[in-house]
Amino acid sequence: SENLHYVINNRLGQPMYMISQNNALHFERYQEPFGKTYSQYQVNAISDHNTRFPGQTYEVETGYHYNWHRDYDPETGRYLQPDPLGLYDGPNTYAYVQGNPVNYYDYMGLATQLGGGVSGAVAVPGLGMSGSLQLGISFPDDLTDWKCYQFFGAGNVNSVLGGGAFFGGGLTGSYSDNDSVNTGLVVRSVAEAAAGWGPSAGFSGTGSNEIDANSWSDYFRQLFDFDQDIDSLSLSGFAGGGYGGYAGVGQSLIFTLATDSCDECGE
């Protein structure tokens, strides 16, 4: 007869325990941060579970983790093959999620988001405010995988501390390499600049790190911590009209609405 087992995952979605219908433990696994198993218990071979990081399958013949486009080595915490996209995601083409597997994972290769819309900015000495509205599309590495395409709309308001004075606006375009687009409201770090007298142009870069501060001192520490790990970066630029110039760093309040992405397309 068939037996039903309950699988308990960690917060990244990795199976760590498997329990039978009568609450008997059939599988238990502990690992190091980069995925190397240091303790595993299973009742029998049938109780084994070869799923590792999301999107990875343990291959007993090699000891490596199959991760679709590449093979991952949990001993070194690196891929065995270079990133097929080259330097697209950073200078280290063998790195796994920029060396931060505790918070991030690479399900099946990164997706790319492109967007366009309108934006405006106002800055006085010491403080700048800007905002934009965009519509865009997110497409996967495999352009033929139609189920992983997403459409999204996004709006953001940036508040930055810096220098200069500027007033203007125009058309904006954006590029990002996050895994997928998720509906929700987040606060992230941002750096931006704009300049011109009549015809004007500007840019901004928004990090994947979310600002979650409990005090003003904690807020400013996160805001100006340029050594913090940023898994991905969203870049946008605008061209239009304006007068003056400014540059600064601050926070971006971003609200996004997106069509659903299937489970196989990552988080």
C-alpha cells in the first residue's frame, strides 16, 4: 500500500525533514551554509530525499548538485561551469547567488526585466525627491519558456540625501536582473543623479537589499553602508527636460503589480 509522508522545508524551500502519517521521523538532514551535508538520517533508501537548494538535485554518482544550466559543488560553494551569460551577473562567473545562500537562491537562472514610463524629479540643496510610473515585461533565460513571462506595472518614490538643485522630468526606461517580479510594497536603497539645462538626463540604481530600520541610527547605517551585499541591481534612466543638477543616496518606496509566475520559474 502507498504511504503518505509530510515534508518539512526550511525558509528557502529545502526539504529538511520527512515525517510519516503516524509522526515517525523517516528523513532528517542538516547542512552547512553552502549546502554541504554534515548529518543525514533516513529509515531506508526509499526515505531518501535528493532535493537540495531550490532547483538543485543531488547526484550520488558525482556528489554534485544538478542545477539545470550548471552543476553546483557544495564543497566549494561554487558552480563547476562559468555563468553561460558571462559577466551579466557580476565579475565572478562561478559564484552562487553572490556568496549569500542563506538569503537567496538561483532556481533556474536569472530572469530579466525591462520597463518604460514617465518620471520626474525635484531637488534642493541636501534633499531630492523623484518618482516614476512604469509598465514592463519580465522574460526568462529560456525565451521559449512562455509560462515564465510576466507583465508588471510599478511606481516608486525616491527620497535622497545629497547635493545640488534640480527640477525636471521626462521618459524613463529600466533594466533589472531579479529572479522574478513579485507584487508588493518594499523599501530599498537607491543612488541617483540628474543634470541638464533644458535637455536633461538622469539615472538611478536600486539595490536588492531592503531597508528595515528600527531607529534613525540604524536607518542611516543601512543607507550609507556601501559594503553590504547586494544580490542584484535595478537600473533606470530618464531623458527629458530640466534645469540644474544633483546627486545623492537614499531610499526608494516601490509598489509593484505583476502577473503570476509559475512555481518552476523561481521566487
